[in-house]
Amino acid sequence: MDIWESEDHFNRFIEARIAPVLKGELGVHSDPEPKFHPLHRRFVAPGVSGASS
């Protein structure tokens, strides 16, 4: 499970960083079938720096 700011951010990351390695260097020719679900609630532990709530 990953949490992304948006589905578009995820897709751009896959196209720019993951797909070239999988398809070019490793020869993987099948595409993953990710499922997207909205984040309903998130918990940020007290004292964690850099986390916005």
C-alpha cells in the first residue's frame, strides 16, 4: 500500500521512474493494475516533525 497526493502523481512517477527500468533493463512487458481508493482518515503521531495535519 502506498499513499500518494493524487492518482496523477502516481502515474507520472511510474512513467518516469519505474517503467523505464522494468521495460528497458528488466524486460518486463506486463503492466501492473493498481487500485486507487480515497484516503478517509490519517493519523500523525504527536511529535512527528515535517508532517502536516
